Amino acid sequence: MNTMLWGGGLWFFVCLVPICGLFYALYFFVSLPLRRQERARLFLDLLETGLKQGHSLERTILSVSEARDRSLGVADERWYPNRLRRSYER
């Protein structure tokens, strides 16, 4: 009985975990372009909304970056708003 349980646990870690990891990696790489496209669509929608409200493109981007919303996928949220703000204030 004990060897049967040990063999079952070994099967789980040797076979099932790598298969699940493979499926997750496949899902991740297949959905990567779709996530990028959705972030671009959201960004363009935010720009359109800002223009409809009478704000400039720069002001809209600054307000979005100051909101620190992670759905846009900003690479480094501590660096990007400060650099953009300095270039806008010139």
C-alpha cells in the first residue's frame, strides 16, 4: 500500500506537473499578442476620451500615468511619469 502511494506521488510530480506547466506556457505565449492588443486598445480609448474632454495628449498621458493603473502594463512606474513630466514642462 505504501509503495503504491509513493508511486502515485512520484507519477504526479514527474508527469502531471510538467504537462500542466507546458499547457500554462502555451497559454501564456498564445495570449501574449492578445494582451498587448488589448492594452493598446485601452490606451487609444483613454487618449480619445481625453481629447473629447478637451485635454491635450500630453496632459492625458500624464494623468493616466499618475493614476498608476497597472492595466496599461507600464514597464517602470517610478521612472516613466517623471521623465514624461520633465519633457512636458519644457
